[in-house]
Amino acid sequence: MSERRPYPPGPAMGPLRAYRARRKDILGMLTSVAADHPGVAHLKVLNESVYLVSDPGLVHEALVVRARSVRKGSGFERAIPFLGEGLFTNDGEVHRRHRRALQPAFHRARVAGYGQLMIDIARGLPWRDGDEVDLAESMGRLTLSVATQALFGSDIGDSDVVEAREALHEFVSIFQRLGSPHVALLLKMPTPLRRRFEASRIRFDTVLDRLVERRRHALTDDFLSMLLQSGMTDSEIFDEVRTFVPASHETTANALTWTLWLLDQHPRVRAELHREVDTLPGLPEAADMARLPYTRAVIAESLRLYPPIYVIGRRAQEDMTIDGWPVAAGSRIITSPWVTHRDPQWWGADAAEFRPERWLTDAGEYSQEQPGQPRMAYFPFGMGPRVCIGEGFAWMETILVVATIARQWRTQVLDAVKPLPGPMLRTDGPVRALIHSRAAERSAPDAGSLTAPGR
């Protein structure tokens, strides 16, 4: 009789109950499992062995040390029919080859050149004093415009923006349900759900096809031109375009939406942010990045509490061990920025609080090490060879857009908002807000110098 494989401790729930708990509240489930079984925990979800890794050192082992022994999880596999086999979804040598080809597009100097574009688009938000807007929709349109201009050298018209956004929303609404094996099966059959899925993909592809053809006849030095001259096949090029448009704008749109909501929930923080941006001589410029440490801290804290990529999954390709526990080939390995970012063991008793000051030194400078957490306890952009290639781009965009909005506007959120875990951490619906001009506030007498209270 063979020896039973040992597993690390885990919750006392059967495979079906675990599946139901995940479907009902994956954030609550992951948080409670990690709290009760810190480090690495094991549970069965339907017929799969799942290892939840929450200790920062073990997260590093799973995502960096063991990078060549794991592949992307099933969520990425389910995205391939829509996104194609681009950098976001592929694995192995193809991933490494494409990443090398695309890396120059995200060089620090090139990214810095996108700053003014991001500011100009944020300045051009069609808001007026007293308007009621959906912040989630506004940030989605803004970041889609930034993505198309910065990465592909050409904006797409308003009708194409609407078409692309509607197609993405339709896809995401379906993709959020792909955790169910029944939904995955329905997408393989001639069902209404499959027809909706294919229609949304075709609508999105039509917009992207126009973008590619436009650039093919007018090569420059932008991201798309780089792809067209990279030696990739047309199929590979289209898959990368199909990957980067949603990946480069959807994650940032969610980050911006959560940040604006958090600022509305914390008037003191918003007042500090306003004081910082009001020290600028005018509307923010790209060169002002170094003068915005509090704004950067606000973004860092928003990404800590509401990381758009809240779960990072891998599947073991071979037998291995994690923290001395054997992990069989085929097992799922889950790491969660949501869980590790909120763990009081690494972030202190106020881990659940939105407190940007934790990222500031006594001199008021931003430092990613200032909270005192282990270096691997903060990974909103992933870690290791699959760390987000556009991390620098995303940091610049979120900081400059938030600073530009804060300089001009104050938002008053009207909706109760909850996180909706799907492919990314979205809000559970529209985020309606009243828009108030800050022109009168800025002309008022100075209320005091910028401080960093609460540290």
C-alpha cells in the first residue's frame, strides 16, 4: 500500500464546500484560510489540489525561484480564446522570446516620453462643474485612449472607443463566470452564451484590425511598429495587440477607480493630496513627478488594499516542494496580493487602513521600504520573470492622472461600492459621482503647508 502524500494544514472543508466558498466570496475565503493556516495551506477544490501561499518568502519561491517549474494558471488558459496567445497568456520559450522583443518599448526613457500624453488626456476629461459621471466608465475611456496613443501611436475615434469598451465589458461579464466548469462547457457548445462570447470577440477584433492596418502603412518607432518589424507572424502580432490593449488599460482603469473612491472615503487624505498638487505652479507636467511624493504614496496604498490583480495562479509542471511540503505536478499554486498586502504580520495592526503616510519618510519622501514590510510582501504587479512589463508605465499613468484630476476636480461618490473579484478586482457596478470644480478652493487663502500627519 502506497504511503499517503502529506499535505500542509488547511481548512476543514470538503472539495465541494471549498468550491462553493470560493464562488461565494473568494476574497473572504482566501483571507480566512491564510489567517488560520499561515505560510502555505492546502485545500481541495473539486478535484484539484490547491496550495495557498501567503508568506512573502514563499511567494518569492513560488513565483521566482520555481518560475521554470510552473506555468500560468487555468484562468489565463480560459482567456486565450479572447485575448489570443500573447505575452499575457503564453508560457515558456514563446513568452521569453516575445518579452525580449517587446522590452525596448517599455524602457525608462521611452516611458518618460509618454507622461505629457497622459496628462493631456486627463486634462481633456469632458467633465463640467456639477456633472454626474460614472468614474469607472470615465477611467476606462481615459486609459483606453492612453493605451492606444502611447502604445500604438494613434488614438481611436469615439465610436471605436465605445465599441471596444462594450466588447470588453461583455467579455469580462462572461469571463467572470468561467470558474464554473458548467460555464466552460457551455462555451464549447453552440449555446447563446457562446454566441455572445464570440460576438464580443469579433467586435473587439474589428477595432484592433483597423488599428493594425493603419500602422502597417505608416511605420514609426512606437510599440505597434516594433511588433510589425519584430519578425513575429501576423497571428502573433495580432495576439500581442489583442493582449496589450485590454491589459494596459483595464488594470489601470480599475486602479484609478479604486483610488478616486478611496480618496472620497478619506477626506483627510484627499485634503493632503490637494495641498500637494496645489503647490505646483499650474496643472501638473511630466517633469513634476519628483514633486509628487504624497500622490505616489496614495497610489501605492491604493494598490496595496485594492490590487487589480488580486490573485496570481500557477500550475506545477513537475513534482516540487514548497516550504518542505511536497507539491505534485498538476497542482495549483495560488498567491494573493490581496491577502499578503493586508496581513498584519507584515503591515502592522493598521494593515486594513488606508494610510498613505506609511510610505513616506520623516523627510516626506516616498520609499517603498518605508512601511518596514519584507520586500516580497508587496507585489501588485507580480514578481519574477512574469512581473508586469508595463509596471513603470502604469506607475507614471496613475500618478499623473490622479494629480491632474485632483488639481482640477473634487469628486463626490454617490454609490456604495464593493469589490467584485473577476479576472481583475473591479467595482461591483457603476461608481456614480458628482463633479465639483476646485477653482474656487485653489483661489482661497492658503490653509497651511503640506504635512504628513499620523506617522
